[in-house]
Amino acid sequence: MDSRITIGDKLDLKKIEKRISADPDRVIPVYVSQVLDEADNGDALVAMPVSEGKVIPLTVGDEYDVTFYTKSGLLNCKMVVSGRYKKDYLFLLSLKQLTELKKIQRREYFRLNCRSPLKYRVLDEVERSEIEKGREYTKELAEEDFKNGVMLDLSGGGIRFVSGFHEEKDSLIQVRFEFVLDTDPVVVYAYAHILRSERSENNPAIYDQRIKFFRMDRNIREMIIRYIFDTQRKMRVKESGMK
């Protein structure tokens, strides 16, 4: 088992259909599991997936596209079910790696639908000029400098939110929002450009804003991406009935 994968890591399994007659429009389920141990031959021993409260006994020999949620990020490879076991009250699978384990790229394009508070402020020309030149610029801020908004979706590349104000396209703003990662609260301050600010079709009193992060710190972006995938995984775990 690769050293980047540790006991306790969560994983998703999506079956690789090889049959020519397989229906291309069929929705292939994604199963949720967890790494429990490493076999003597290096195979990963994982929990048998559960769906709607029932154990799903995956067939030995079937191949899966597997994504591991690790401290090193999201790692993906193809694996084959090499065995099925029962140990005490646990049902286990052994998975043999078939392809190189690769870090998932372009994750900033994954979006998480949400509904959480957000604050933002529009930078004046002096501050904008300094920030866009990559210079340090400190400005004493008060709570009233920020406008209120509601975040509707989040990605590693930007945010969609609504507010009661129309903003000029290409304006540079600073956003502030929070989330919880590994039980720890994270407060993010980030710069972004306004891509679109349009009156909402459903409520003419608010404006739909789309923004793209500007020169975001890499570590902050990684935390956002990890939060998105952790939240999506937890949703799948909840849907499967697995604890």
C-alpha cells in the first residue's frame, strides 16, 4: 500500500464497466469505504461498502476507479477486488493496485452547493492598484466597511453569492467567509474579481454575483478544495448509511 495512504482514510469506489453491452446511460453507483489495514502482500484492506443500511459484497475480480481522501490530497488509481473476508463482526475487502496512484488535478472546478453567510468589500483605486501590483497593502478596516451576502456555491477558483448591491464587472473585492475543516474553524480573507453582477430572476431585490479568486494563497486554496471534497464525501456517507 502506498505510504501516502494511511489507516482511517476514506475512499470512493466506482466500478469500471468492461462489458460491450453495458448501458452507457446507466448511472454507476459510487460506494464509500474506509482503509482499515494493510495486507501482508501490500494490498489495502478496506471496509465492505454499505448502501441504505445493507452491506454490498463487491465481487472478487471486478475493477474499480478508486479515490482516496488523504492528508496528501485526493489520490486516484484503478484497483481490483482481490479478496473478501470476515473478521469478527467486520466485512473486509482487499484491493490490489493496478495503476499508478496519481494526485487529482484541476480540483478547483469542483463546486459545492451551499448556503452560508459571506461578507465583502469593494477596494478603492489606490488599494486595488497596490494589490494588483503584488505589493503589501495594509488598511485598517471596520465592520461597516463590509457588505453582507449569502454564498450559494464555492470552488477552489471562486464563489457565487447574492447580495443586495449591484457591483461593477471587473471590480476587485475582498471576501470573508468561514467553514469548518477537521473540526477546526477556518476564516478566509481573499481577493477576487467580479465576473458578473446581475439582478436575480427570482428576486429583483438581490443581485447574483460571480467572482474569481485573485492571487489566492496556495495553502488557502488547498484548504478550500479539501473542505469541498470532505463535505461531498460526508454527503455520500450519509446517503449510504455508513458511519
